[in-house]
Amino acid sequence: MKKIFTITLITCIVLTGLLVSGCTDSKPDASNTISPFTPTITVEEVSIDEVLSNPYAYSDIKITGTVNQTLDVTGYTYIEVTDENKSMWVAGYTTSLENGTEITASGNLMIDFPSTMLGKTFDVLLMAESISDVSSIDTINSPHGITNDNVVTYDINITPVEGSTQIAEIISNAATLSGQEVNVTAVVVKITPLISELFLTLDDGSGQLKASCPNSFLVSNGDNVVVTGIVMTEVDLGSGYYYEVLLQITNVEVTNATINPS
């Protein structure tokens, strides 16, 4: 029996494409107001047998089963999960799970997924956004998807560097700023690590802005940063993930140590 769960995700799929930079001497038109958009994804709770019988029928799923074995590679762990007499693999953030542990995993179902690190292709693989130990409250968040939806609240007390643009202005004038390079002074209030990118939530006290950058940039939750990036609008990443405003970061400067949450 399938149970439908609706969860709000902020995802991260690797973003590619042409980025056009430019500048303007004209004052942005405040009438071009664009509100942030948060996609809603439907997650189906299914058995492993249902997935294996017809994998093309599913996209975002939740399964429950017992850990049969684990394989560790750099950055994450592959977990073979058994549900009654059927088994499938789950990829999640690096973790330690004993064989026999009952877990629940949810995320995006991949078909014919090649792993260069393991030198094999998985017929089906669940890219887990979260993995929960059923016997405890522990949740392992994955680099392949979105972490806990709660954004930690920080005391936002920053002094913008010269030439910075406030987030509220970027959101309100996104149509005018689209394709242009901006500097933003803000606090990182949430980080979602992906396979090759970091997906950030920035807050400067005037609003919050979603941004993506290469995972080679060293940033932490609570860092006060000055970021440079290209304002992008109407970004459709597929699979239901659409952002009216997204900052594609090209440079990050951490200006002070991590601040404490309020």
C-alpha cells in the first residue's frame, strides 16, 4: 500500500548553463517584484518490491528496510537495504550503520546509476535526502539532497562591505538584475552539501536568498561572508525544482568566524 507524503524541499541538482554577466548605471525598477518560490515534492512510501517491479513509475520515494551491508567511499556511504526478500541500494551521507539496523530512507530514485568510485552501475539507486534509524531519532542527511527543512536562526548583525547589494533589493529587482554580477554581505544560515556543489541559504537581515557554489568553497553555517555571484531568475532545475531567484556564486570570502545561533 502506498502512502503519499508531501514534503517541501530545497534541492540540489548540479546547475549548469550559460551565465551572462553585465552591469547597469540605471536604478533598478522597484516595481519588478519577484517572490521566492519553494517547490512541493510528492514522496511515495513504497516497498522495495514495488520499486524493483516498475522503477520507471517512481521519482521521489520513501522505503523502510534492514541494512544488509555498507560500502564507504569519499564523502558518502552506499547502503544495501533489504525489505522482506527484496534488496536495493541507498546512497547517503557518510555514516556508520551496523548490519541488521532498520532504517527509513527517502529521496530521489535513480536508474542505471554509474559509480566511478565503486566501478559499477546500480540498476536502481535511492539518492537519499534523509536516512533515519527507526530505533532512534537520528537522521543522516545526504549530500545528494536536502537536509532538515528548519533553518537555524542567527543574530544577523553585519556591516555590508562597500558595493554590496541587499538581499531584499535583489529579490525585489530580480528582473532588472538578472544576469548581472552582485556582491552580497550575509550570514550563511543553512548549507546543503551536494555531490559537486553546496546549496546555501544567505541572510543579511533584509531577507533570505538561495545560492549555489562549488563544494570546493570552505564555508560553514553561521559564517559571515561576502559572496560574489550572478543573479539568475526563473531557474528550472527539473524534477519540480524551480527558483524565481537564485545566486550562482563565483567567489566566497569568509570575513569572520562562525557566529552562534540565537
